[in-house]
Amino acid sequence: MHQVRGVIAIVLSVACVWATTVDAAELAAPDLAIEQAIDQYIQARLTERQVQPAPIADDCTLVRRTTLDLQGRIPTIAEAQTYVQSNEPDKRLKLVERLLASADFAYQFRNQLDTLLMGGQKGNHNEFREYLLKSVRQNRHWDQMFRDMLIGNEDDPEVKAATTFVRVRARELDELTNETSTVFFGVNVSCAKCHDHPLVDDWKQDHYFGLASFFQRTYVTKKNNLAEKFSGEVKFKTTKGVDKVAKMMFLTGTTVDEPVVEVSADERKKQDEDVKKQMQDDKAGPAPKPPFSPREKLVEVALQPGNDQFFARAIVNRVWAMYLGRGLVHPLDQMHSGNPASHPELLDWLSRDLIQHQFDLQRLVRGIVLSQAYARTSEWSESTEPPAPDLFAVALVRPLSPRQYSMSLRLASSNPEAYKPEVGGEEWQKRRDELERNSEGFANQFELPGENFQVGVDEALLFSNNAQFVDDYARDSQDRLVGAIKQQTDRTTQITTAYWAALTRAPSTDEIAACNQYLEKRTEPVAGLRQMVWALLTSPELRFNH
Amino acid sequence: MSRQNFCGSAEHGVSRRTFFGTTMFAGATAFAANMRVMDALKNPCLASELKRQQKSVILLWLGGGASQFETWDPKPGRPTGGPFRAISTDTPSVQISELLPKMAQRLKTTAIIRSLNTRNADHGGGTRLMECGRAVEQAVDYPDLGALIARELGRADSQVPDYVSMYSETEGRHKGGPGFLGARYAPTFLTESMIPPNIRRPESIPEVDHQERADLQKLLAKRFAEKRYNASVASHGMAYERVRGIMASETLFDINQEPQSARDFYGPTQFQEQCLIARRLVEAGVPFVKVARAWWDSHGQNFETHLELCADLDQGMSALLDDLKQRGLLDSTLVITLAEFGRTPGINASLGRDHFASAWSCTLSGCGIKGGSVYGKTDPDGHKVEDGEMKAGDLFATIFAALGVDYKKEYHLGARPIPIVDFGCKPVPEILA
Amino acid sequence: MTSSDPTKFKVTKTARLKGIALCIANLPGTERVFFGSSDFKVYELDLAAEKPQPVEFTGEGHQSYVTGAALAGPQLVTGGYDGRLIWWDLEKREPVRTVPAHEKWIRNVVASPDGKVIASVADDMLCKMWDAGTGNLLHTLVEHKPMTPHHFPSMLFAVAFSADGQLVATGDKVGHVAVWEVATGKKISELEAPVMYTWDPKQRRHSIGGIRSLAFSADGKLLAAGGIGTIGNIDHLDGPSRIEIFDWAARQRTQEISDTKFKGLVEQIAFPREGTWFVCSGGDNGGFVSFYDWQTGKVVHQDKVPMHVHKFVLNDTQDTLYAAGHDQIAVVEFKAVPVPAEPVAPAS
């Protein structure tokens, strides 16, 4: 017997975990509803700053915004009008509940998670997307998904797909280290690779290489399976030029010691050969599984009480940003002591709540979209300068994701009778699946919006002059919006229908007049309608979630 | 004030207020909410001065990595020198490879840099490095030179594209891009066709309708943008506003508009024709044009490769410089020849040269450049830089200085300041006019 | 019967050099070779020595790479990228005549089998025929276009005499071949091998190919041209070694050999006085020697050699070749093992 099971020493560092900035006792009660906690903390800051927030958005805006956020598409005319016409006092709660329970939600939240996890990655990862879809449908909790993605199980085809996160990054240790840290812990440690972070005291080279040590042994076999080597450590040169072997170290300073294992030289050689074979031979058997898995340890350490602050806060911040347009900590990958949250107590409260509810993200989503902060109008009508965005006093306008945009264009340009989500059940799910797939090609022409997103002139040229686009969306066949409104006899009705379809609202008197005037001048009435619909489809009002 | 106000400095806070106060609310140019305008407002004198001068850059990108030995830094008779001779030029004491006889007569327009040491000899990494002027890190999506120039020298309401990139060849084709500066500064990227995509009005809509449809769209969009103080929304309006202008610039890309004599002057190859297109674009106010000529990656048959490609470069580049000069544009146009790296002193078994980033050359001609100058020196066999070592960032600083752009300027990405050139990099005054 | 047997292929000796050997000639009946180098110099090397040491030729020599070498009687004629032809006294190892022969790079220099005529080809796209004894210009053969159809400078790499000395063939970068009558300097045939140009308007707007080698069959009826086939989307010599054989009088191609086992340029081809095989050599980063049956195009034998071979020369018994290449000269023997009772079977 060559192997001696050692003790895994987990040393809790004395370095302070800056993450918790507010004493738990000072936080608002844990049994508060999420939306109440949000509004309490957001309002407190507004009061302190003496800022009067923008009013709650009108029904049309809210149903559009919430449907885009929870279903990934604009609402149909019927969906929107049902909401607007309802007099029920709790209609917004009911809307959110309905949307969360719908088939569409799984697709949309999957797409959001996909962007979060694989946003910068090129190439297809359909199996991973399937894994995410199933996870959302089962409401698999975030900590479990983290385990799936980081550790996985190559024998279980479903969970195997989850490790795509690691697999596609495994060839570049830096990329794997930094992106895992960025995505799951909200911490971009890349600066600390070359030097202790210049601006932030929190991150030292030991942290960067300590984190990299958890991934050092990870490799991809010739058969494209994820595996780990039996040994291997990260060596680096400190800024002072000293050669150092990194210790596996989490961001909190917690280190992990590998159990001391005695392995004979022959055995070591065989292990190395096995690994080499795995890397080179596509007919090799299952990859050998070393008794010690650094990635497994990372997950274990990251989810330990106390350490799990990073994991919880990072996802709270990211989910918040999905719906509010920016993080409580901004930028999202700069969660460190030099860059405090706009609302530290709220971030702490939400993180504590998430941990207490076993990382149930859907519960968090529900709370956020039910808050007042989420529901404000994005218009600023005061004569004063708009309040700073980190006060969340006025809703931030957010560009649609390429998929949202593509699906919404499809819906907006279709005959209003063409899509009927209200039929529900399998019938709608099938239809929605179709919509998702049919929108992909067009979506691929657009870049994922990042910070400082701008619409380029290429997009405007595409929409203005690409015959395919015009022919497809503004076609006057029966299945299209133009085809539907050209049957209508009254011009105001035509304009109104087009507005509801494209922009989820009725046109103003001015707008009716402007459109009327335009149509009036056309010698060819159907061409006029097509052009008017074009002007609505290319509106910024459709391009953004507002 | 809030830390998130641009970079957090009081100065920016003020300009931000000024910006919304004057421009936005007055509704003068409703879609000017981009950083450039903010900078301009911060320092209006400088900004308008730059615009008036209408400076431009033409980057001749030698994709794959041209050899410094067979171009700007010959080592005739040395074991590493290869078979070609060095020839005298119009500038006493400066010699270049015999493969560039026409450029040898035009060095008075040009500064040669012989001392680039950029360390990255991998195509992808080297390209990103020389495109962005700094090592790319994962945390920040850096803009490339074209986007930086488009932002610094382009006009917000420009009727022409402000960054055109022609890359017809398959080797090393790379779009580059605006990174954190945003899609406003993305290149018009031409590969298969020299006419930008979607620049032509579709036949299905008459000219009048196309125009009036755009007017209607603008009118309807205005209501939405009015009370939403958001740069992304503004960029949408700005993009659509530019459509008609860009469409009108279609003819710029059409060399059939040039008399045969002009076409003969440049020559018949694709690269030479693209040099002519570049001149047409610059003349019309496009601030940055990249013409990529690839296939310099001469791992095999380095000498035959350079015999062929240097002839192409020599003719295209000298015609371009002559033409710019004749039109009075050379003083305001900076022509750069650059690649991702140079090539090894050692000659391999395929009579090729491999990737080499330790001691290589590039040139700057025209605007702001002291012609006939040579900066930096390599050792007799070209293995290393002996004098005047320059990094990618130093080259970028020199380019900005030549154009009159403040190389010390910083952008702000959220709260993070990003200097326009990499930390610690400086221009080389010796080659500046 | 011939004393050679390609299947008995063996690299028997190599001599390391400081530079790159670009051309080579062999004094018949000896193991003395003369080679031109990338250090602009010409050397003699006695391969019979246990440790052959190059001996440098002296005097006013070339000013660039020395790329062609041919023996004409007691004299060695070399050509270089400096455009000069130099006649050397073999024993004194000094120049006896220098002729400014071409405006551009000389790519190859060959001598007629009787040693009376020298032919040189260069990137001025001319083939010039010289009186080996006097250095007088006999003919200038004008045929090859200076620019490629894609407006780039063309190159004239290859020239070869027929065994009877009556014919000379020239081949250029775009794959154009001309056959000439030596006596009159008249063109008597033209052939095309366009694949060797390696230009592709989409995938490869650049050419590193061309006809690099030519050789007539012993009876003068066939003409083989060597180069490289279609190259992938990278800039190594990563294409099949390629040979096309023509019945030049009928202007018909009889064989097309595209060999992916050994990639790179075919830099030299030689036909023996008798036998059904011919030999060629060249390479990419490495080098090869391949023997093919010229009737079937099939491989008789092929193997790698220690370096990319720029030129080789067959010895007069035609069972050994001396190869000039990257950083070394190699001796490759393929001598039949004498079996007294039975004739040597031709290899298949």
C-alpha cells in the first residue's frame, strides 16, 4: 500500500473577510420579503440624498419590461392588453407569478445564465445550454449548479455537459482561473498575476496563484473529457524575483493542504503515463481519478460558511444587474474593498437571504422584479440633472440581448394572431422552442451588449438596407403584421395595431398624426404601411428594455 | 458627488453637467452622448482644433510579419543578411533593402524605426499587441488603434465611416475592434467585397421613400430618447442618423471613379487598388483606414516571398505617398507600415525566416513625422536591439504625438482609469517633426 | 547492367557546413565536389577524405548567394544572385573570368554534357547560352514573361540540357516551360504546368511555387518538371512534392506525380543513362530523395535525407548522389550489391 490518507488541513486565515461589511445584527429582519428589503434600503439612501425617485412606470411599460425580463420577448398584444385592462389590485404580483411559471421563463433565464457563464466563449455549446435549461426547469439551486459545473461527473451525461464551463477553458490556466473567479466570486484577480494588485490591497500574487493551483491539474483528454492529474503545482516568481510554489488558497486566505501521499517512483511514472495516454489517445479507457481533487476542494472551500460570502454576493450582484441594469457593486467583477457597494447593507441582506434559502435564484429573481426599484419609469422628467445611476432612482434603459431582440422583432412583425402564449401547455412550449431556434440566426449577427453598449452604424445599415430584413419582417403576407393591418379599413386602427404590436402601447395623438401624414403622402398604400411598420421596428423603443 | 460620475474627478462632473445642461436639454445635437463629445466639452479649443486639421491615418498592415532584413533594416553580407543588397536612398547615410527601390527615393517623407522589441512572437498575441499598443488582459476589452483614432479624430456626426478596415486576404484576417469604446467606433470591415455591406439602398424602396421613412423613424424615435439620458439610446439615434451619409459615401469605395491615369499610377494589384481607395477615403475625411496585405509569414521561401510582396508594397506605398503629397494631404495624413512582428535573423531549412519580436522595424510617414530619420539600432546581425528600444506602447505614444493627440490622456471604464497608451510609454521625439 | 539499385539507398556521409550549400558539381571519376554557398563563396570538398573539410576558393568572387555551379572541362562556372557568372581555375581555385551575365538573380547554371556550352537562367527571365571556353554569349533565349498574370515579378528557376546536348529546356514560376534547340537558340516546344504556380486568388494571394527543376530522359523524349503542388493556408512549404512528365514533342503530359509522403519543393531531377527510374530531391524543413518509375509514376524507393536539398549531382557511375543543402553536404549511395550468378532485378 503506497497511499496514506492524510488530514486535510483547512486553515482559516486571520485575514479579515472584507465581504461582510455590516454586522448581521444591524441588518433588517431576515423574514422580510425580498422586495420589501430592497425598497427599504433603496429608499433609505434616496432619503439620505434627498432625491425624489421617478414614479412607477405605467402598466404598458411594466408588462413589457417584466415580460422581456422573465420571458425573453415582448408580450403579445393580447398579453399586454389583458394586463393593462385588469383592475385587480394585485395584478402585478399575479403577472410575475404567471411569468415565472411559464414555459418562456426557463428559456429566458437559461439564456441569461448562458450569457453569464459562457458570454465570452466562441463556438457551440448546445449540451451545456440543455443542461442549463433543465436546471432552470427543476429550479436547481446555484450552489448545486456550481458543483455540477466545477466538479461534474463524466459518467453522468447530464452533469457531464455542465463541466463544459471548465472544459472550454481548461487549455488556458489563466483563463480558467480568472473566469471562474470573475463569474462565481465577482473578483477579477488577473492583475494580481504579475504583481500584487496596484489599487486593491485585497489581492496578492498568492491569491492569484493560489486560486490557479486548484486548476493546475485539470486537463482535457483526447476524448474531450474533463480529468485531473495526480500531481502538479503552480510555481511563480514573486515581484521581488523569488521563486515560489503556490499553496492552494481561496480568496479569503483559506488554504488547502493536500494529504501527504506516499507514492513509489514506479507508481508515479505509471500515473504520468496514464495521463499522457489520456491526452493523446482517443481510444484510452476512462480517465484515472486521483484520490485528491483540487477542484472538488475549491468547491468545498468556496461554499464553507463564511467563505460562501463571495459566492453568494457575486451572484446576488449579477442577478441584480440583470434586472436593474447595473450591479450594487459596479463593475461586476470588481468586488473588493476599494470598490464598495452602492448599498452595502442591501447586498449583505440579499446575500444572507440567498444563503438561508439554499441559493434559490428564482426566489431572488421574484423578489427583485416585485420591488418598486425595479418598477420605476426610465424617463426623467424633472428639470434637474438625472440622479446618479447607482441610486436606482430612475430605471436604467437596457439594450435587449441579441436573442431578446431577434425574438421580439419576430413577434412584433408577425400577425398579432400568429402567437398565442395563452394556450399554454405543450402546445405553446413547442411554439416557443421554435421561436427560440428560428431567432438564433438573426441573433448571431449582433454582439452581446457589454458595458458602454453602443449601437453601431452597421446595425442601422443592416436594418435600413438589407433587403432580406425588410422582406422578411415588413412583408405584407397574411402571417405578418403588415398583412394583418392592410386588411383593416381605418387608418387610426392600423396605426394603433402597429404600435401595440411593436411597442406595446397605444400611439399618442401626435404619433397618429405623424403616421397619418406619412401614409397620406404615399401613392402606394401597402408600401406606406410597410414603411411605417419599419419605422416602428427600428425604433429605439423596441431596441431597448426601458 | 458620486464616484461613478465618469472618473470621479470634479472636473468631469462639471463637464457632465455642462453637457446635459447645454447640449441635451437644448436639443442641439440630441445624439451626442458619447465620451468624445464630453471630452470635447471639457477642452473645446483643443478638440475643435484637431477636427479642423482633419488628420487621418492610413495603416498598411503587413499581415503575417514582414522581414525587417528584406525591408527597413538590411544586413547585407552578414550570415543573417540573406542574398539581397542594401541600396542608398534619398537620405544620405540611410540604406534600405534593394527590394524597395521606390521607397528608397521617398525616405524624406518617412521615419524608420528599427528598434521594436515587443516580445510576443505569436500571431494572435502579436496582432492584438500591435493593434492595441499593449498586452491585452482579460479584464479589459481594449480598443485597437483604428478605434482609438476614430474616437480621437472622428467627428461624432461624420457623414463618412470613421474606421475602414480592408482585409481581403485570408492569412491572419482579423477584424479588431473598438473594445470598451463601443460599437460607434467599430470598423467598417471589408473582406470579400470592397463595397461595405448594406450600403446600397435596396431596389424595393424608392429613394424618396427611403429618405422619408428615415425621417419618420427619427421623428417617432425622438419621443423615446427625449427623456432618457442614456448613451446607448443616444448611440442608436446617432447610428441611424449616419445611415444616409454613409450611403452617400459608397462612391468613395469605387475606384472606377478615378481616371485611368490615377489607377495606373497606383498599379493593378489588389493592395495597390486598396491604397488608392484609402486615399479616396482619407480625402473625404475618413480618419482611419487600414489596408492589410498578408502572406508575409515567410516560414518557407522568405526571399521569394519578399521579392514578390515587397514589389507590391514598394509600388503601393510610394504611389500613396506621392499622391497624398500632390494633393497636399501628406502633412495631415500619417502612413504607418506595421505588422505583428518581424522575422528571425536565422534562415531556416526551407530558406524561410520564422517569427521574431525582439528586434524589428516599422515606418511612419507624413503627418508630424521628421522625414529621413531613423530611430534605433540593432546589432550587426540583427539579433537584438542595441539602441533606442521601443515597446508597442512607445510606438502608439509616438503615433499619437505625431497626430497631436495627447498621449497622456486617460479614458475611464467605470471607475477605472485607462491611459490611452500603456503605462510608462512615451513618444520618441527624435522622429517627430 | 547498371551498378545502381535505389532500394539500397543509404546516406553514407555528411559534412557539416557553416552556411547553406545552394548548388553543387562533381569532378567525374572522383569524389571531389564544388559547391556554392549562402556566404557568397565557392568551396571544394573532397568527400573521399575521412573528415572532409571545405577549401575556399579565393580571389574576387560573388557578392551574393551562389546558386549555380557547373563543370565545363577544367573549369568551374558559377552563378549567383549578384547576376555574375564566374569561371574558376579548379587547381588554383581562383577566378579566371567574370561576366556580368544577368540584370537580376541567377537561379541556375548548367553545362552541356560535352562541356562546351553553359546555360544560365535568371529573374530577368532570360536564358543565356555561353561558350564555355571563351565566355562569349551565344544566344539569349527570350520567352518567359517578367510579370505573373497577377502583376508580380516572375522568376525563372529551372534549366536543363538533354543528354545529347542538342536541347535545352527552361521553366518559370507560373509553370511555363520552353524547349529550345541549342545550336540555333530556337524555341521548338512549349508546355504548361500551372498547378506549380501555387497562386490562389482567394486562399493564397501569393506564390512560393514555380517550376524549380527540369530534366530530360536519357533518350531526350521526355521532360520532367519538378515543383510543389497546392499549398495549404499557411506559409510553410506544406504542399505535396510534385513532378509532371511530358512528351515534350507531342506537348502531352504523360505522368503527374503528387506525393504527400514527402512534402515540399522538388529542387532537382536526374535521369540515369539507363533504367526505368529517375531520381529527384528537395524538401520542406526536412529533405527527401525519391526514385520513381518514369513509365508508371510509381515510387521505386524514397527516404528522407538529413536536410532540405537545394541541388544534387549524380556521379558518373550513377550509383551515388552528392547533395547540397541546408548546412551540409550529404553523400547518398544506392549501389547494387553484386550477385555473381544472377542479374540484378529491377526494383518495383
